[in-house]
Amino acid sequence: MKTRLYTKDVKLVLAASFFYLMSPMLINPVIAGFASHIGASSILAGVVAGLMNLTSLLLRPLAGNLTDRVSKYHLTLVGGSLILLASLGYSATTNIGLIMVCRVLNGLGYTLCSVCMATWMASLLPADRIGSGMGIYGLANALGMAVGPAVSVYLYQHYSYQSVFWLAAAFSLLMLIVIQFVGNRGVPSATYQATKSASAKLRLVQPKVIPIAIILMLFSLPYFATQTYIVSYIAHRHFAVPAGVFFPVYAIILLVMRLVLRDAFDHVPFRKFIWLCLGFNLLGLIGLTDLSNWFMLIVGAFGLAAGYGLMFSICQAKALMLVPEADHGLANSTFYIGVDLGMSLGPMLAGVITTVLPWAWFYPVMMVTLPLIIVVYLLSRRLLA
């Protein structure tokens, strides 16, 4: 008989995770344009946009250590409040300096929420259902990443930048309300806290999770490059398919896959998943290389959804299984460092490719990530077995 997965607390944390992620996902697509709109140069607008990710990357280790020592509820409350404050701040000022302060606050809030909520979710799951549960948690994240940008672009095109910021603030407030009803506040036991404070030094990363973080970073590079450059790519290659359709198709495919395969995350070995997902990522890059029709667009979206999209949940579940529960916060922060690096380096790599080579080489060069994943996996396969 299977242990019950969807308890009241699990459902509430799932809803809260979607709400918190919607806020930065609404703001990120428009913040550079907003900065330019109020007078920032292109370079400064890029700095404003990147400040949240940079703050997040730098503060991950601190968030991971805090999450293993402090109530997940309290840290999530602080993180959500910072996101709410930042969202309201964007809507209330046109001062670039204050907006940069808001981006830093946004990054700090996002870091605390992403690490705390993933660890909180894992602590609520039965030991034999962590893979399934984190797969559904990843689905809530993926929906936020797909829905947020689409709604954001629509709002600022039809209404105003402020409407985006107000909706982002509303989602942050919803998250803060929902977590009030979670019964298990994710408080470490007194015995664990005493042991941790007596024996553990502040660690930047969980060493066992580093290969997982590198593998996920390499899987994510083509995805985040696509997220940033697909409109320009389609325009430069004179393809007739609509760029805005790619991510909704990706999200729908990923939703179906994660629901169908959720139990497989607990039973199928990591080694089988990584080879399958490598093949699918290759298929996605082949489809994106020639977006001459709707079929190739669907092939590209299917490939990245079955590749990077599935590996996100698989890697997160594996990261938690590699370490004792006492290190789940640090494991999650190390895992998210891989995501942050992919999110930052993907667009940078794409920019280098398109500067040095013709646009037709964009995705063929991205295929270099696949043999690199194989090398990292083979070097660490004993640890990951």
C-alpha cells in the first residue's frame, strides 16, 4: 500500500511555491525594458536585470545553511515579505538606484523562498515518495516559469509596467497568506539543532551534490539560451513559426510528462533517466535547429521538456537522496547554484555564439553540452549509483 502523498500541508506548500515563483517570473521579462523606459542605458538595464540572479547566486550557501538550522516557515515568511516589498518598490519609483536596491531585495527573497520551500516540501514527504513529490513540486515551478512570462508580456503590452508589478505583489501576498495554514512549520528538532551548532561549520556547498548541480547546469544551458534568444533566432533565420508559442507548448508537454511519470522518479535508476534525457535534449536541439514548421517547433519543445524539464525534478530528488535529512537545505542550495549558473551562463554563451558565428550554428554549438554531461556523469557515476 502506497503512503499518502497529497496531505493538506503538501498541497498548501505546492500552492505557495507556485505563487512565490510567479512574482519574479512576472517581473524578470520586463524589468530591463522598464529600466530602459525610465532612462537607463542598455548596459545599465542589463545590470538591473541581472542583479537578482547575481544576488541569488552569492547568497545560496547562506540560505542553505539557514534552512538546515531555522524554521522553514519563518525563513519563507521573510523571503516572501522581501519579494512583496520589492514588487511594490518597482511600482512606486522611477529612480534607478532604488530599483537596483529592489532587485537585490528580490534576489534575497527569491533565494530564501526557493531553497526553503523545496526543503520544506521534502520534509513533508514520505521517505519512499520523495521522487514523486519533488516531481510534482518541480511541476509547480515549471508552470510558474511558463505562465509568468506569458502573462507579464501581455500585461505590459496592453496596460502598463505597473500592472505587472501590482500582479507580482498580489502573488507574493497570496503566498504569505497560504503558508499561514501549513501545520508543520519545518522546525528542526532541538537535538538536531544542538548537534548542528556544536559540530558543523558554515559550508558553502554540499560536496555530494556538486556533480548533480554541474549536470543540471549543462542540461539547462540550451533551455535558458532559448528562453532569451528564441525571438531573435526565429527572426534572423526567417522562420514562419510564432516564437511566443514555444514555451506554452513546452509547459503543456512537461505537465503531461511529469504527471504520467511521477511514480517513476522513485523507482527508475538515475543512470537510465540521464541517458534518456540526453537523447531527448539532443532531439530538442535538432528540432530547434530547423524551425521551418510547426512540427519541428513541437519536436524542439518536446525534446527540451523531456530532457532538461524532466532532469530538473530528477536531479533535485537525487540531490536530496544523496544526503541525510539534516543536510537537505544545503543540498537544495547547491542544486539551485547549478540552476542559477545555467540561467546566467546560457544567455551569455548564446551571445558569444551569435557574435562569432552565423545564427544557423546557434543550436549545433549548443550540442557540445551533451558530451560534457556524459563526461561529468561518468566521472561521478559511483557516487550517483
